[in-house]
Amino acid sequence: MQKLSDFKRFYFKDKTLQTVGKNVFVGAHGNSIRALVKHIKQLSDDEIMDVEIPNFPPLVFEFDEKLNVVSEYYLGK
């Protein structure tokens, strides 16, 4: 998961910084979504092990202009 986590962190920072002010959908599953959520929420390796991420409904994060999380919720709830 470490290599995947490094890739997701790089991709998230590189590509997401170009989308400030826009809606972006990132589809992933399994370890790839866990790595991304770990990075977004700044969780430790131990903390991410206790996080349940269902397949549906989609998990939504809203960010400010500096990419700080301002809201987190499941779509439709």
C-alpha cells in the first residue's frame, strides 16, 4: 500500500491543485481509495485500518482554496 499511497498523494497534489473552484470526481476502490482518504484526512497507518469506506454511496470531500477539508459526507445522506 505504501507505493500506492505515494502515487495517490503525488497525483492528488499535482492534479487537484489545477482544479480549485471546480467539481472533481475521483473514482477508486479498495486500497487506492483508502490511500487517498488516508492522505486527505492525514491519518496514520494504524488509523486508516479502522476506517470503513463503503462502495456506495460515494464519499464526498469539499475543500477550500488551499485544499483544506471543509466538509465530508456521503452523497445523498
